[in-house]
Amino acid sequence: MKIDILTIFPSMFEGFLNESIIKRAIDKGKVKINLINFRDYTLDPHGKVDDTPFGGGAGMVLMIQPIYDALISIKTKDSYVVLLTPGGNVFNQQRAREFVKYKHLILICGHYEGFDDRIKSLVDEEISIGDFILTGGEIPAMAISDAVIRLIDGVINKDSLISESFDSNLLDYPVYTKPREFKGMKVPEILLSGDHKKIEEYRRSEQERVTKERDERLKNS
């Protein structure tokens, strides 16, 4: 899989690309990630990629020309182009499973006061990671890339993916490790029983419990 990320702040991705599972996936050749600074494509002699909005208003708006030219230089028939914006469809685990099927994913990171609205005509989908405002699309690009990359065959052990949160519309069950007791807090006895059938039933009931509690919190928030 190939992921191209259009951003004017490529250095923000240094830690993301050079640590943990993402780095191993890159080293194993499971994914190729390119950071494309669309400032390199601007025709402005001073390197500007933004300007004041027509009609007045606060802030600066990203111009269409640099992003258009950057896209044209990398887009192919296999590309799926995503604009990261607060007004987009909310990203979730189902979308992550759908995104992993694409050979080439292009993520466009916004910044400043927003995009020239004509940029939306260049993309296949607008995506948001939630109803809150960030300074730019770089963190959403990392979050989406992480969620997608870990689903690529061979990146993570398949057994680790079987009972993950949201794959059955349920949150994951609570897990424990050594010691059996810490400052009076004990591991549930059922997990120490060796009865795998009962453990499976217990874990399923715990998934339902924590999911119900989460849903109740959201309903009352």
C-alpha cells in the first residue's frame, strides 16, 4: 500500500514514521509513506500557499493552485483522495477497513482558516476524526494512517486483531497481567481458572458491559 500525505509541515511526522509498528511496517515493505510539501508546488515567488479570503473575514485560506498541482503530479487511476476537514464524514473502524483496500491513499492536510472550497472538487471524500477543531490536518492524517496500516496483512499478528474494539460493534474486554494482586486490587478469579470456555463467556459479557457503560456515558454527556 502507498500513502501520500500532502502537508506544509512534513517535520511533524518524524516521530510517527520512525517509531513502533509504523516504522516496522515501512521497513518490511508493507507500506510506503511519502510526505509531499505542497509549498514546493506554489507558483508564488515568495512560496505562499495561502491568501486572504474574498469577501473579507479573519484568517488565511489555502489556495487551490499548489494543492491541485501537487495532486496532478502523484494521482493515478488507483488513487483515493481524502481531504481532512472538520465538515467531513467521521472516520471509524469500518472506514479503516475500507481504506486498507485501496492501493494508493492520498491525504490532504489543511491548515490556517481552511481550504479554498474549490479544492473539494478534487477529492473523493472529506473525512473528520471528530467534532472538534485542530490547528491542522496533520494529526488526523497520522491517526487515519495508523488505523489503516495496522490492518495491512503482515503488519500485526492476526490473532491480535480478532477481538479488537469495534470489530464486533463492541469495545474490547478488560485485560490483566502479573502480579495477580497489587495493593489489594485482584485479577478476576475466572481468568486464573484455566477453563477456556468460561473465560470466553466472561470476556464476551465484559465486552457487552463496558460497551453499554460507554454508550450510557455518551448519551448523558
